[in-house]
Amino acid sequence: MHAGDRPQSRHSAPVSLTAPSPAFLLAWAGCLTALFIAGAVWPVAPLRDAASGGATDARLHLSAAFVVLAPLNNTLDALSLLSVREHAAVWLALAAAYGAWRFSASRAGRALGRIAGRGAKYELRLLAMALVCLITVYATGALVSRPMAAIELPPRDSDLVTIDFHSHTNASHDGRTWFTPERNRAWHQAAGFDAAYISDHFTFAGADAGVRANPPHAGDGTVVFSAIECLEGGEHVNVLGVTPADYALFNGRYLSAAAVGAAISAGRTPPVIIQTIPGPLGRVPRSGMAGVVPVRAIELSDAAPRGLSDSDRNRTRILALADSLGLAIVPGSDNHGWGRTAAAWSVMRVPGWRALAPLALEGQIENGIRADGRQAVGVIERTRPVWLTNEGTRGVSGWVSIATGAPRFLGQFVWQLAATRSWPERVSWLAWLWAAVVFAMWRRAATIGMTAGVVPKTS
């Protein structure tokens, strides 16, 4: 080596210009810290009354495991509560951020003459890695079992019972293979449900197995009830209060109005029919329509992305329809075994329900809907951003709507992610954030130290 030559390391490469600088890391960590502090100063309740949007006495119960991994659990919960167009807005934002990052990195590389030679293959590898990371996040939310946020009602009111009126098992054609009736029960118990209706598509197999495994008393654990999802007047409905003994009420996949009428004439109690969403609200089965069994309740929300889209778009209309027809409003998880996030809970008052046998509690719930109609059920939902525009996502106009509405939605999304957190969750976020910053700066310093190493002089 000549005296004027610069020392080189034979074993390490220069620090990549795509690695964040200390100033960049500190700036972003400072902004996120300020955001979570602002969320503590101006908090937003994590639960709200679904009909009015107002406050509720219920709160979220978070296990220690949930809090320790709060950044992961909060992020996956937030993604699970997005509608179709909201997912599209998040993807557009991520694409824009990725493009800005790569543009700034390429400019820096050209200026210093260090990474310009990496070329298209390098960029394609980075893009592939980014897509794999995005897919991994979504797959984790859908497939991985993790702690759930559960509803917790005021302890002073022990007569309140939480119910899910719409769920599935692996007996449904689109149910997750491993989602047995007992796993359905465990999912609902983890989310704070006291009772859940198994309403598989056109079969009682899952519901029948779940009912046979119920505890002796409703207060001994989460109980499941028998229901079925079928077609009525061309619409998807859930029929409550039916069992395998009631197959005569159906004509294949359709509820038979004639068979139901004959059964009622013979002394059978009318089943409770719930209109599910999404679906055309103008065709909801009601009194005066020929050849249908009128519904007694309607879903205000459905936790699937398409259902959340429909709920956001038609919530005012659904509430008006429920008021005019005297229908109870209920949410449905529509859970098929995917994900670990409950979007909403139905709450009913049933005095002494914990001591009742499961079948007796089921009868009280259905009688309450028949008798009290619109006033029978309260709905508590997770706080989530609400998209203001009513356009869908089809065609060019739909994507224009997403692009123009995305900034406001994303601002709401980020703010609510910070403002709906409890203090333990905020502490967890900040601990993970600053630990990551310290680790990244240590790694950068170590790499720079290795790069500055001197290769011994050779003859």
C-alpha cells in the first residue's frame, strides 16, 4: 500500500446510503412520541355507541400479553377494522411513501456516485422485499392466533349480556378449515362475548355440535346458539331459534314462507329473522310483501371489509329503516375463522341470565327482540375512522374518490391509532420505538467502525 492510499477493509462494505441517518431516526421517533403524548392530552374513547356515535360505559379489557405487544396488536386491529376503500387508501399511501423514499435515495446516490450502479435489479429486489413485508403483515393479522381486545361492561350491571348474532364454523363452505365450533366459542370468549349464534351457510352441523358442548349455566362460560344463514326473498338472512329439527321450514337454500306460516298456525313460535349486510335495503323482507317472512332485526354492521364498507355508506339509511319498521339493530362478526379482532358487540338486558340454562337464555334473547323491536338491543363498536364520501371503489370514479378522500382518512386513522390508546399501551409503544432507535443507531455506529478498519500492509 502506498503512503497516500486510503485504508480499506477487506471484510465489510461501506454504510448503505439507504440506511436511515441518526438525525432521520431521531426526527421520526420524536414526531411519533409527540403524537402519542398529544393522544394522551386529547384522548378518544376506544369504544362508542354505534347508533348515536356517543360515549359508552363499556371499556376494552387488554391482557398483559396484548399490552406487551401493543404496537403489533394495535396495528393489526386497526387494519382489521378497515373497509375495502380504506384498505385501498392505506395501500396508496404506502406506495407513495415507498416511491418518495426510493426517489430521495436515488438522488442521494447519484450525488455521491455510490449507488447509481446498482440499477434495476437492486430496485426490483427492494420492491419485492417491501411487498413480502406487506403480505406478511396482512397474513399475520388473518392467520396468527394472538391476544384479543375484549369488551368489559360495567360491573354494577350484571344483567347485561353481550351477543354475536352472526358467526360461522368450518361447516360453512367458506369457513377456515380449523375453525371448529369449539374454536368459534374460544374466539368469542377471548373477545368478551357471553353468547354467540353459529349461523353457518345452509347447515346446522356446526351449530348442533356447539350447542351440545354448552356448559350447564349461561354464566359458566361463553355459550353458543343454533341459527342458520339462508336466502329469503333473494336476500341473505340469519334465522334464529331453529335447529336440525326445523329443516322442514326450508326449501333447499331458501326459507319457505308457506312452511313457516303452517308451523306458526300449528302453534310454533315464529323464528327471528335478521337481515344481513351487505345487500339492497329496498328488498328487506317486511310485512306486506308476498311470499316472505318479515325480518325482526337488521345488521347495522358486518365486520368483513365489504360489510364495513356497506355499513359506513348506508348507516343512516339502516337506522331510518329500523326506526320505521321497528326492527332491532345488531352487529355481526361474520367471523369465519380469520383474524383476532371483534368490531362490535350486541348488548341486551336479561335479568338473572347467568343462572339460566343456555336454551332458556336463547329464548329470552329472541323473545326480547320480538317484544321490544328497535329498543331491544344496544350496539357498542370499536372506534374507527369513518369515510365521509359515499362513492364505491368501482371504476375510475371510485379510485378518484379514494385518492381525494385518502388524506383526511389517513389523518384520522393515524390520530385514532394514537388517541384511543390506554396509558399501558402508550408506554409499550414508546418503549419499543426508542429501543428500535437505539438499536438502529448502535448498528450503524458498529458498521461505520468496521468500515474504518485498516487492512494490514502487505509487501
